[in-house]
Amino acid sequence: MTEFRHEIPMRWADLDSLNHVNNVVYLRYAENARAGMSEIPPGPIGAMRIQFKRPLLLGRQPVVVTSRVEQNQIVQSIGVAGTDTEFAAVEVEFGTHAAPEALNQAAQVGSIAVRRTDLDGSGHVSEAQVFELFQETRVPFIDGVLSRLTPGNFVVASVEARYHRPIDWCPALETRTRVARVGNGSFVIEAQLGADGQAFASSSAVLVGFEAAKQSSRKFTEEERQSLLAAMG
């Protein structure tokens, strides 16, 4: 099985408010590596999944993306040169778009503006940029659900995005967001982007409680858990 290895220098702009590499940037690292591969499965991207293993800080060593093709998937591991540590794992499924999906009328309604720079060379919103639109949808949703939201209280453990059809240029997309599941230390947010009752893309994100001072996961307070349960739709 052929393995592709790409080194990508890090930038200050890759970091978020916690001085970790922003979640969406991992997808851009993976996208950058795929652009340099000589072997890509045929057909459009139907789904992308990313699992965040540990925070990645800015450093002098480049990011290393190791990619391999497995039937209709590209499986990618994101690390740093000079170490064996895996910071994130990405799976990209090619072949066909995901099955059509109606917008969830029971979920919270919103909208998000689309920028011209969200589009790729084909004139569609790029798959990695769709992740950013979902992230921009999740943050204000959580802010409205939890009164105790402060930076570092929660981190994203994994995200799956499904692409039902290409997203062409439009001033704004309709959003639907809801809490789908609540545990003692994690919860799931489901979100959709679309228009006219149909989803263009949908996602499922697992978030976990996080204690920034200890850089470790934590259980929810009872107040947080009750607020999340009240937001389930």
C-alpha cells in the first residue's frame, strides 16, 4: 500500500484562543496533503471525519501528514516532524454524495453568511471550509445554551461532516442546530447547512468538558448538564 508523506510549515495564524492549532486548520493540513497526492479515489467527497487526539501547539518543526488510500477512502494521520505522536486522524470518503436529507424543523433555526473566499476553484464551498461554517454555527449555539461558557470549558473530540450536494455561492445559508445527546462529560451537537428545506451538508460533533489549567477532560457540573438537556431537540 502506497503511503504519501507531506510536510507543512506551521503559522501563527493556525492557532486559536487557547494557543492550540484551530480545529479547522487540521482539515486544511489534510487538504493540502491530498492536493499533492498522485492517487485519489474517483468521485466527489461524500463524508469527512476527524478525531482530535491531543492539542497541537505552534513549533519550529513542520506538521507531517501521512496519507494512504484504502479502497474509496483516504486515511490521514497528522503529526509533527521528529516525533511519533499523532495529534489528529482524518478519514475522507469518496465516490458519491451523501443521501439527501431534509432540514430538521425541530432544531434551532439560524443563518450564516457565506464569503466569496469560502469558495474553491470549482466555485463551490470547499469541504474544509464547510467544517469552518459548522464551527461558526456551533459556537454561538453553545453560547446561547450555557450561561457558564468561557474559553477552554469545552473542546471538540471528533466531527463528522456529510456532503449532500455542492454548496454554490449564496449570501447566506440556513442553519439548524441541536443537542442530540448528553452524557456526564460529553455531548453531541448535530447541525445542518441548507436552504429551502433541504440540507446541503450535515454534521455531528462530539464535545467534551475540558479543564484548561490541567489540560485534561472533566465531568460537567449539574448546571451545565441540565442546560444541555434542556437544549435537546
